[in-house]
Amino acid sequence: MKRILITGAAGFLGSHLCDRFIKEGFFVIGMDNFITGDFKNIKHLENHPCFEFIEYDVTEYITIQNNLDYILHFASPASPIDYLKIPIQTLKVGSLGTHNLLGLAKAKKARLLIASTSEVYGDPLVHPQTEDYYGNVNTIGPRGVYDEAKRFQESITMAYHRFHGLETRIARIFNTYGPRMRLNDGRVIPAFIGQALRGEDLTVFGDGLQTRSFCYVDDQVEAIYRLLLSDYVNPVNIGNPDEITIKDFAEEIINLTQANQKIIYKALPIDDPLQRQPDISLAKELLNWSPKVNRKEGMQKTFNYFKNFSQEELFKSDHKDFSNHIKK
């Protein structure tokens, strides 16, 4: 039985990856320090014979008993609210955490896939974004802590590949959504759905003409699985190229939830990307992959997940107190 370590295992995407690799016959070791993850995402695996969980901070030195065949590094704050509130921890998990996992992969002779992001492109001047575009990132802006953590993560991963011959893979992940997202974490989809279910007006930043492209989690997981088992070492865009403006998307949410709310507009945050659309030609060619779940279907599944939340959950602040995770 192949053994795989998945960091960020209690997070949205990490927990779905745990499910998929167990289904594929792997023994999964999940790791998370719950700085943004939630145990409820993996509670169903608590007593599974092919799952082991370790509560741990990957920015500390990592040891794993016995052999290890693969590592998926998905530990990182991924929403603006989180990485603006814990900027140093965001930088550390992308740098020190990645360095530790590269060292572990080298020691275990394991293949490592890192979760990079479309944010390495910043506010892009090229549209749609291709893997050979270097990006337009403000290194000292408030979003720079996340963008630069991921850019460094890619650089050190390629350095280990070139210098040590380590088997590495890089997934550049575009906006992904589905069940187990945190309701009020600041990302577009859970923010809109949460506002609709609470009877609040939907908040759109700027004029709403900025674009996003949303990929359903099952499609994302499928692509990551194929990329890990592929022979390609350079970055690969993984996302859904079906682009939509935020204003139009807000209208879709109102229609989906049958809410009677209106859209209100607020100032656009600093360095918020105006366009986001992946060119997935490389993923189609290398992985024989393209998204299968359209936005209407995916959003219905996501809404069905959230609409079962209790009133307490709907109105509970998701802005975590990170004090227990921050070293003084």
C-alpha cells in the first residue's frame, strides 16, 4: 500500500484529497495545526484503517515514521481574511514549511507536489494566464505575503528538483469551490452564499466587472491526482476557464438562493486582481483533463451543503482567533 502525507488535511481542499487518495487505495497521513483547518472536515475519517492524523505545524522540523511514497503540501491560509490577519505565518508556511517538506521528501525519496496558486500571477497583464507568464505582483502590498510565499515555494521546489534530483510537481490552483469551504472566510462564493442565507445584501467590491473563473472541487482533485502521477515537473494551471464577472456571479447567487437581496458596492481592496482566467491547454495535453462540472451544477451542490447549516452556524463569525497558533 502506497503511503502519502497530506498537509493542510483538515482544510477545504486537503480534506477532499484525503478522501480521494483513500479511495484510490493509499494509506493517508493527514497533518494540520488547525490554524485555518477544521476537524469536522476529516471527522468521518477518524477511525478509518487507512487514515492517520497528526496535529502538527509544518514550519517545525518534521519526522514521519516508516516509509513515505508521496507528499502533498496543501498547508497554507488561502483566504484574504486569513493571510492578512496572520501575514508572518502565511510567509512561514510557504517558506519554512516547504523547506521542511522538501527535506522530508529527500530523506524518504518521496515525490512532492506543492499547491501553488493563480496568485503568483498577481493582477495579470496577460489574459488568460499561461504558465510561462511571470506575473505582476506587488511584493510589499498587503497581498504580497501570500503571493510571494507561493512564488518562493515554487522557486525552492524547482531548486530541490534541479540540485538534488528530487521528484517534484507544481499545481497552480485557480479559484476552487465546493462543500467544506468556510462560510465566512472572505472568499467570493462562501461570502455570497452566507450573505444570501442570512438575508443580507450581497457585497461586491469595486464596480463588479473584475472576473473570476471557478472550478468545482471534484474537478480540482482529479487534476491534482493526475498531476502527481504524471512525469511533468514544471507548473501546471488547474482551474476552470469559464470566466464570469463578480457582478454577474452575484446575480447568479441571488437566483440560486431565491433571495430577495440587492447588490451593494464597496471599495476595491488593494491589489485585488481585475482578471483571473486560466489557460488550461497544458493540463488538457499532459493530463488529458478538463473540468466536467459546470458552474450551475457545482453551485447547486455547494448551496445544498451550506443551506443545511444551523442559524448559529450561519451567524457565527468565521474570523478565527489565531493567538494560540502564534509564537510570542
